[in-house]
Amino acid sequence: MQRKLITLYLLISISKISVAQDMPYARKIVDTLTSPYFWGRGYTNQGMEKTAAYLASQYSVFGLHPLGAKNFLQKFSYTVNSFPDAMEVSINGTKLMAGNEFIVSPESMGRKGKGLLLKKDSLTYIDTANKVALFLKDKLTWSVAQENTVDLIILADKKAINGDPSFIEFNVVSKLVSFEANNICGFVKGFRQPDSVILISAHYDHLGGMGKDVYFPGANDNASGISLLLGLAKYYAANPQPYSIAFIAFAGEEAGLLGSKYFTENPLIPLSNIRFLINVDMVGTGEEGITIVNATQNPKEYSILTQLNFVDRYLSKINSRGKAANSDHYWFAEKGVPAFFIYTLGGVKSYHDVFDVSNTLPLNEYEDVFKLILKFNDRLME
């Protein structure tokens, strides 16, 4: 009996050490994915293509198996409005800094020219001759569009403008493209019930680049989620479980949850085999705890999660939230797959801007979220 207790203690200790030792790996992943090489994991400079190849290589290093295919890639395509080249705007003769002082609305049609601005109100100015609109904003937040319009819409930081804007010069290049992307799908085979699957997901795409000189790093959104997904993949590859543990890094989330939608319509495994899906997105903080989307849809599993947290005191608070179409869990839940979407609260507020960078992202609750997911999955497999 004493020998069994010692063995159990050693196994628990080894597990704790392996999680702690993965913190440098998590930081390395966030640093890597936010580097200029991956260019915001988007639609110019092969950002998303490079990221997909990198993630597939990590899966291969861990020893994951492809999920229902010959390789880790599930290809699909969609249209997206991209900004591959010129990105220049001047107001009243003063050149604005792209990303920091101005952005263009993601559905904008690029054009080059100059003209007079007509004041519509204190925040809105129009160059009717060139079909250009200028909006003054307190915060610049970018996104992704699947179409473009006939107008060029410029959003400028109010603090960067002196006086009323009266004259504008602009040179913006846009390109509507048919974009090929890949979901990155792998799994660790279960040793007792391999057809029962716990699925862990996170999206790896972000906003990409705006012009030749500016990209959006996306540290919290969602290099943080990918770091957690890869850390869990690394752990489970070394510690196979009774159920199969699958991992999907989705593309196209920022363009409208497109990768997860495609997977649920073209599943590589029967969706009915998925015992539970845990989707992680924006998990780089945690001072104020975490929120569980779909908690009200899955009260039994939510109760398990909160009980585990109460016993081990991983996180300061777990907030319950209902159904929401705000990340890649959504399409699975719509198909009847029980699912949680986990995100952390507190800390840095950068979101969809050029300031969401690795060196300000604390990852302070990474280990606790990691351990809580491990414990939760253990309970699901009992």
C-alpha cells in the first residue's frame, strides 16, 4: 500500500512539474506567433500559410496523428478583403502613422487621391468627390471583411488630429482575394475508448497586416489560446488517456467563425463521437478569473468545473455565461456537441489593435487554466 501511495505521489509530482516546465514553452509560442515572420497570421505576406505549417510541424514533433486525413491540414477557402501594399493618409498636410493613428475600415475599397473634407458633425468628415469618409475615434479597433465597398473609410485617432480636418490625401491599396486556408487537426488515440473524443480547439488566425509596414500581432487574440492548445497537445501526447484527445487550430475565425463552420459541415470524425469540446480564446490574463460561455447550456459539466476549482483554488472566479456566437465553439454547439468556450478576465485591454503584443501579455493564469482543464477532462472520462 505504501509503495502504491509513493508511486501515486511521484506521478502527481511529475504531472505538476511538466505543467510548470511548459510555461517557457507557452511564452515561446506567443513570442513566435506574434513575430513579424507570421505577419499577424493573416492575408498578406503568407502569414496564415506560414502559421499553418508551423503548427503542423509542432503536431508532428509531439507525435500526434492526423485527424481523419493523410495530414494535419483540412483545406477550405473564402473571400477576404486584404491590404497588401500602400497605406498612406495625411490630414491637413500631416502624415498619420498607420495602425497607431489611423486604420482603414476592413471593407474599404482602396484608392489614391486628395480632396476637401466637408464636416458632417464633430466626428465625421466627407470627401464626396472621391467617396472618402473620415471618422474620428477614441480607440482604433480593426477586423476582417469578406467584401469591399465602393468607399474608402478611414478611422483616425482623435488625438492625432489638430483642429478640424479640412484637407485629405490618401493612397491605399486593397485587394479582394479568394483565400485558401487550413484547419490544423490532430489527435492522441485513446487506449480504452478511442472512439470517444475530447476536443480542444483554438483559432490561430488574426487580422494580418494593413499595408507593407504594419501588422497586428494578436498576442492575447489568439496566440495565447494556441499556446495553451499546443501545451495540452504536448502533455497528452506524452500521457495518453482512456478517450482520444483531439486538437484543432481553426483558421478564419476573425472573418466569421469560418473554419469551425467548415469543419462542422465537413467533419473529419463523427460529431456524435465528441464527448465534449473545450475552446480557448484570449486566455493570456486571468487576474479576475475566467468566463465559461455555454455554462447554462451544460449545467452538469459547469458544476464539475466549478467544484474542481473550489477544491484546488486555481482561479479567483469562474463566471457563467449563456449561449453566444463569439468563438469557434458555436457551430459545434449548434450541431448538438456539448461545448465550453473559456476566456480569461482582467489585465491588459488591448484588442484588435497593434498594441496586443507579447511583451505585455502576462500569461499569469496559464498554469492554473491548464491544470483545471486536465482535471476537468479526467472527470469527463470517468
